[in-house]
Amino acid sequence: MNEKNKTVADVVNEINETIENENHEAEQESTPTLPKKKKIKKHVEAVGLVEKAKQIVKEADEQNEACKLLLAGDLKEYEEAKRTLKAGGLDACSTLLEQLGYKNSAESETVEEKVVVFEPKEELSPIVLKNVSSGKFTGFIYALIGGAVTAGGLVYLATEKLGMTLDISKIPSTETMQNIASWFSTAVGLEANAYVGAGILALASLTVMGLIYAIRVGIKGGKNLHFAEKQLTDAELYTKAKGDCKAEMDKVDAHMKETVSTLKMFEVLFNEQKGKLERILHIEGSKEKSTEYHQKSFLEIRETKELIRTIKDFIATPMSEEGKLSEKSISFLQRAKNQIDKMLERLY
């Protein structure tokens, strides 16, 4: 169309087409070409899975060791709190009560000597993770054997076709070897040529070797991947079990810390009761009947007896039950805390 004969509509259409083409080119330039995801070899993937399994098992074991150290520290702190409690008021209050005519049963003390504070759940057997081999070495050996057998078989075939009998007890002559090699070149439709035939024999042997090597490495890679996946599954189950142990140890740790705090509060209360019992013994002396004591004195004696009974029952209760935090110990701890609240309400 002549430039002069163009209409306004034609010009507008051309402009629109130009804009659309430019936009399309810009979109193609701005859209990055995503590289194709490279296929990972099975053996490499298997090695990666084994390393991942080892890492999560290592982390689980380290976490478990940290829990053991935490529990050992808690038990040490608990035993120290018990020792301080006895020396800091419990034993003195028990002795004063006996002097006031209230002998306590030694049953709790006997049980206390036999109690195991916390017995962790039976340890899981350590998991043993094995590395995977690529199969390249055995594949190479199999390939060599396969190549040798292939070469021997082809040479035997050539001697049969040529009507020759090959004496394997001695090295064949150069002429014999040339005749055998030449047969391979004629067998594929080429002119008799010893060098070409030798090349064909070598190529056939190498091809078989390559196939055997590839098959061996491929099969081994598949087995490795399956084995590695199984080990990873076992490692995850092992880690989950260890994680459950850690969660339980966290509960025990919180219970232990609360217990130590409670024992320290009981030590304060026993110190206070000790002074009151000494005052009663000094002023009123030892009575044969509880009714002979002043009403307020009798209340202090009774409160002290309740404190002793509560804390001894709690101390005599194992904190573990089948490797887990004992519900009975939790209940007795709450009872001890309630006793503290009761005493504080009376004092304030």
C-alpha cells in the first residue's frame, strides 16, 4: 500500500502491532529459562540419605546425653535439699515431738531408705548405621571377567569357523593370530584385515565390559537407595523415641525444680516450728495427755506433726513409674504445697 493512500486506521493498526511485538519480546527476555533439574544418581542419593540419618541420630544422642546430665544435676540438687531439710529443722522437730510425748512411726524413714528417686526408662539399643558402597570396584572386576570371557568366546567362534584348533598350552603364532583377527573383519562384511578385525574384537569386548559395569553399578545403586531409605526410616523412629524421652525428662526437670523449691519452703517452716516447740517444751514441759497442753500449743504440735507426715510421705514416694513421671509423686507434691499454703494462711 502506498504511504499516501494509508488511512488513519491503518496507521493505528501498525502502531498497535508494533507495541504488541515489543511487549512480547520484553516478556520473553524477562522470563528466566528454568534449568532442567539434573537427575541425581541413585548411589549419590543413597549416600546423602545415609549422611542425613547419621546426623539426626547424632543430634538425638547428643540431646539424650544432655537430658541425662540435666537429670543427674536435678537429682544431686534434690539430695542436697533433702539433706539440708533434715539438718535444718525436720530432724529437730521430730526429736522435739518425741520429747513432748509424740513418737513418730519409723515406717516412713525405713521406706525412704529403700526408695529410688527416679529410675529412667530402659535405654534404647544404639542404632548402627552402615555406609553404602558404589559397586564400582566389583563392577570393574565383573567387567574384566565378562570382557575376557567375551573375547575368549569370540576367538573360539573364529577358530571354529576357520576350522582351526587352537592350542592354549602355548602362544599362538603371528600368522594364526592374524588369520583369527582377519576373520572378524570379514564377518561384518569388510575386507580381510587383521587390524580392523582386532579392533572389532576389542570393541565387542569393551562393549560387553561397559554393559556389565553399568548393570552392576545400576543394580547396586538401586539396592543402596532402598537400604539407605530403610536406615533413614529406622533413624527417624529412633529419634522419635529419643524425643519422647526428652519430653518426659523435661517434665521430670520441672517437677524436680518444684520439689526442691518446696523442700526449701518446708525447711523455713520447720525452723519456725522448731522455735515454737522449744518454747512449749521449755514452758509447759512434757505432758502425758495432749489435752494437758495449752490449746494453742496443741495446735502447733498438731501442725508440726502434719508437716512432718506430709513431707515424709512425699520424700518416700518414687518420682518415676515405668520410666515416666509418677502421678502419685505429682499428687503428693501438690499436697505438700497445699500444706504450705495452709500454714501461710494461718501465719498471715
